[in-house]
Amino acid sequence: MSNDDAAGRAKQKRGSRNRTGGGSAKARRKAARLAAVQALYQIDLNQIEPTGVAVESVVGEFVNHRLGEEIDGAKFVAADPQLFADIVRGAAHRRAEVDGMLSSALEPRFSLDRLELLLRAILRAGAYELFVHNDTHPRILISEYVDVAHAFFAGREPGMVNGVLDHVARALRPDELAKPDPSREQPRES
């Protein structure tokens, strides 16, 4: 094996490490949610059918070329690829259920079809996680998607995301919302 071959393999290893590591687990989950919203936006923008090979193509493109990559000289935290793929696949394949939950949470003057594509992608990802990821407190999920909305919008949209996802959470997981958010509990003094 030549030095060039060895250097190429070492560079390839470093590149793959950057995509799967870096940042805390919490930061990787945040990055996964942000990337999932971007992928769902791409699916909607390109009018890709939410089932089958096309969704897998988008997931593959993000996992192989976007998650944890350096863009314009800025290094980004690598997203959790499993969480990313789960959100994209789940929100796409269960779109009818997710859209039904969202439609019942929206005011009649704001139909889901009339919402801006990016806002709809944020709501779909958030509602899907509230529906399926019972291991994460609903307030944490709502907060995460409000943060995603702040990454893209400076107006009223983050408030709308908060309100709609809160409505969905109250319908799906009312008992959990009655309990305090475990991430905000103060450690007990001994």
C-alpha cells in the first residue's frame, strides 16, 4: 500500500468520524431535528411522494452528504443519523395521520395546505415526534421545534409552532403535560 493510499484511508476515516461524532448527544439530537425539517421541506418542495424509494433517496442524500459536513468553512455538529432518518421516514410515511393531528390543532383560517412549506415541515416533524417518541417529554419536543422555527423565522411563526404543537401534545399526551418537565427539575440538596 502506498503512502497516498494510506493518507486517503486516514482522511476518509476522519471524515466519517466527523459525520457521526462531535458535540454532545443533545446537540446531535438538535442537529438531527433541524436536518429532518430540511429534508421534509425538500420532499414537499420537490413534490416527492411521501412513500417509497424517493424518501429513502432524500434520507440517503442527507446522511451521506449533509449531516455533519463543513459548509462554507463552518463546521456543524454532526446530527444523530438514526433520529434524523426516523423523523423523516416517520413523518413522510405517516403523513396522513400527522396532517390529521395538525389540522385539528390549527385554526380554521389556517389550513395545513395554506401554510408555508418550511413551517409545515417543522410542524410535521414536531407532531410526528410527539406522536411516536414517548421517551421524550412533550415540553422538550415542543421547545426543540420552537428553536428550529427560530432558526428560520423572526416573526410570529415560532409562536405558532409553540401553540400548534402544544395543542397536539395536549391531545396525545395530556398526563405527561400535567407533570413538570423533568429537564427543569432542580437537583435535591443532600
